Amino acid sequence: MTSTDKVTQNGLSTVPFKDWVRAQVEGESYWFHKIQLAPDLITPGWSNPKEEKLPHYGLPADMTGMRVLDIGPAEGFFSFEAERRGAAEVIAIDSFPDSIRRFNICRDALGSKATAYLCNVYDLSPKTFGTFDMVFFFGVLYHLRHPLLSLEKILSVCTGTMLLQTAIYEDAHVSSIPMAKFHPFGMQSGTDKTLYDPTVFWLPNRECVKALTLSAGFQKIEVISTNDYVSIVLRAQSPVIAPAIRPDENKAPWS
């Protein structure tokens, strides 16, 4: 839709599409990503991925024809960026219903074809999702109770490259040993540490992130970025490189 198109609101009247989008954005009590939806409309997130993350996360400049999986997309900044760079199909999965709702607001505003599903990384299977040329796994690993299982599930649907970013915890005394710090009840989070996040469980060190990825079966692991803000970003490849395949919609996923 364009900004001049109109949509029905509450079944009673029509409003310009741009006004409908603004109302949807303003109706949300929380936003994570800042995403520009129109020249005069940016979602009020507390994280600016275009400036703080995109330069460090290793997305290929040209993603023409790629089938992309975005795990934990929040409002979908990287899903829409992959599409902007030429991705042929973008599938996003998130376990929070609110994230899917906000993703769809942005999707409609941008005229995107990316599709978001309410599920989690442990649900991944080539029967239900097919395989992917590129997998984004940004800001999720440390939220998971079973990080190694998550990487194994990702490998099952990745026949190309995974880009992984995660928060880490470094101790100079054991920096060369794969280790992780466990938070059984979450921790303070956010850029100024004022938000309590009950879902932050594991904070691995850099060596542990690499070891987990290698143990799951990925190869050619390359650290492409480390700094205080992004913590660590790495690139890893599937041991079997092949074109992505969409799932067979004529077969039940359990058949």
C-alpha cells in the first residue's frame, strides 16, 4: 500500500494508510528496534540497529536470490534489510506474540513480503521450514536454556552461512578456555542496565561461542566483529553447501 491509500478502521470509516500506520506504532507500549517506516515516521525503539549493529554484523552487500531465516527478529529490521539487499524470500521466527504483531505493523508499512511465524528455534526442521542460504541468529543465544541444541537445530536447516551475534562475558583468567556464566533467574539488561530481563541465562566467553558453534557441526568459523557493544559476531558455514529448498507444501511435516 502507499501512503495515500486508505484502510478501514473498526469497520466504520476509512483513514489514509500513513495515518493508520502511525496509529498502530503509537498504540504499542514497547519497541526494541528503531525502524524508519516513512520519511517522517521512525519506530520509537531503544536500539538503533542501522547505526549500532548493521556495520558490524557481516550482512553481504548483495543477497540477490537468497532464502533467509531471521531468528528472533524483534520488529524485523534485519529481515527487511535482507529483502532490501535482494533476498528472494525471508522467513522470521520469534517466540513472543508481541514481536510478531509489531513485525507485521512494519511489514505492512514497508510493503514487505517477509513472513514471521510464532515459534522458537527448537521448532526448526527442514520438513517444516525447508533450508536456507543465510541464517541470522542475532541477540538470541544468551536467552536460551539450551544453546547447543539451538545451534544443532539451525544447522539442520542451514545449507549456507550462519551469522551469529551474542552477548558475552569475559574473564581474563580464563579467556583461552571455553566457559560460560549462568544466570538462573535473568539479569539487568538494556543499554543502561535499567531493564530486568528474566530470559538471559548463559553468557559465554568468546572461546565458548566458537566451541559451541563448532560442536554443533558448523565449519569455517570466523570472528568478524568484537567490541563492547556488539560483544561478538561470527560467521560459520554448513558442512554441506547447497541451494536452499522450500518445504514441500503438499506433504504434512510429520510424514
